Amino acid sequence: MARYGIDEVAQLLVHVAGSVRELRAELAALALAPTEKLYFTCILNAIESSAASLSESVLHSEHEH
């Protein structure tokens, strides 16, 4: 298993956040039924929430070192 440093993880989380913003913009432009949009919005919210939690953990870990 590859080991990543704090900087690499932080860069990955920034990339994830950018991707989520792009996907939200694309989702808004799609002609989907409201339930479909809600489904994809929930997925994006979960990804965003997980990335935010990881980011917070990385920052906390960075301050400990």
C-alpha cells in the first residue's frame, strides 16, 4: 500500500473539492427528474462531507507534528 504525506493528501482533497463543484454545476444543467437530482445531490453532499472531514483531520494532524 502506498504511503502519502500530509501535503499529498491535502492536494488530493483540494482536487476532490474542485471536482465536486464542477459536478454540481453539471448536475444543475442536466434535465433530470427532481428525484434523480436529489439522488445525485445526496451523493455529492456525502463526498463533500467526507472530504471536509478528511481535510480537518489532515489539518489537525499537521498541527500535531
